[in-house]
Amino acid sequence: MKKQTRRKFAAAFKAKVALEAVKDQQTLAELAEKFEVNPIMISRWKAELLANMGSVFGKSGKVDEP
């Protein structure tokens, strides 16, 4: 019997799926079927994207608050 291992997803794939989830044009179930991923994983990736999207613009090390 072959041991089943967890699937590993590239960061770019996770970002793509999470961005689709943020757009709210399709339900999580539809996205899960489209990308062949569990809807719970999509919601986790979406939450992680939303929590960390501010770091995308803060790479220079300087903070310029308006």
C-alpha cells in the first residue's frame, strides 16, 4: 500500500487562487472545483492574503504614513 502524502502548492498558485476568492465573482465551492482544492484551504489562503497584503508595499523599509 502506497503512503498518501500531502499535496504542496507553489506560492504563485496560492496567490492566484486567493486573489480569485477576494474578487467574490465565484463561490468557494466553484473555485474549489475549478482549481481542485479544498474550499477550506482557499478560505485560509484568502485570509492570509488579506492579513499580509500591506507588506507588499513596505519592502523599502521606510514607512510613509499619510
